Amino acid sequence: MLRLVTIPISHYCEKARWALQRAGLEYREEPHIQGLHQIYARRAGGTGTVPVLVTPEGAIGESEQILEYCDRGLPDSRRLLPADPRLRREALALARRFDAGLGPAGRRLIYVRMFAQPELLLRYNNQGVPHWEDRLLRHGLPLARLLIGRLLGIKPGVEVADEELVWRELDFVAGLLDDGRPHLLGERFTAADLTFAALAAPVVMPRVYGCPLPSLDELDAPTAAILRRGREHPAGAYALRLSEHRT
């Protein structure tokens, strides 16, 4: 069986989970906490980041390549990366844009907010990880916060710029959809749509996800305000529809 090494809460890992489930591929998830994930990712054959998909042919350590792997057994009409060269280029360009911008910004934004709610953070962050990893993070959260901050580039005030970038990306997506097209590239659901919906998770927190996410009434007022704005935004509503009615 395929093995997927993850941080359970990670939206990049959700991107891989979604693609695997959509392709009907059975896999076993191996969840770990932040920091230790680097060790397990390298042991699995990756470079230290997650997700890492371990296959009979070897390890795949990038979410884009995992999507390509999931496409292999699908008819072209179902592939996330179409055979048509133009559509493929456009799907990859959008997916890479979201990977480089929306993904990191949304992740830093929600980490900053959740660090202010440590008990809630631990409750949802540690789902499914080995018990000793859960204890380690609970007892070492101040040190882990420094490590995570260094890994993700979290600095004082970074959440202000990140929030602005997130809304710009949602506005960009809303602009693409403004002509009434059902998906970002027209009629067809592609890697661009899946990537956007998965990476928008920090600011919309869909009900359908690889692990439970906090409900709105569990969050403090500033975080809940971000979620409300994300869910009410046309692009955020689109991400929710895709996540909760997966195709």
C-alpha cells in the first residue's frame, strides 16, 4: 500500500490526500508533528518536507509530483493535469502560483493566530500523531514555536502582509470566476482548482478535510473574523464548495 508522510493539519498534505482519494488510490497516512516531520520525511526518501508519498517505484517529495502520480491511472478527462499542452501549462502555472504565494501566506497567518490559542492549537494540530510526539509538543511548545517560526519565516508583523496577500489571491481567483465559468480554466476541474481549494483551507476551514478543523465558535474573535471574511468572499465560497463536494 502507498504510504503518505504528513503533518495532519498541513494544507499541502491535504492537497496530496485529496488527489489520492480522487484517484481512488489506497494509502496509509503516517502523521507527525512539526519539526520531527523532517526526520521522517528524509527517512521515507524525501528532502525533509511533507507530504512524501512512498510508492513501489520510490518516494515522491513534492505535492505537484504527487498529483502527477495520481493522474497516471486516470482517463485524460479526469486528470488534474490535462494532456492538452495549453491546458496543462495553464493549470501548472496557476497551481504553482498558489503554491508559492497563497500557501505560505495562509499558513503563516493561521499559525500566528493559533499560537495565541495554544490549547486549541494542540488539540487540532496533534490529531493522529504518535502519543509520544503529542506529549513532546505539549511540553515543548515554546521551543517548537521558535522552531516553526524559523522554518516558516514568521517574524513580528508578518501576518499583516500575509493577510493582504491572501485577500489579493482570493480577489484574483474571484476575477477568474467572474465571467461565470464553473472552474478556474473553464469547464474542467484541474490541478489549479484542487490546489487553490486545498491551500485556501486556513482562511475558510472546510468541514471536509483530512482531519477535523476548529469550528468558528472555538476561535478567538480576530481569527473568527478572518474565517468569516474568507468564507463570505466569492473565492472562499468557491474553495468551500470544491472541498465539501469533491469531484
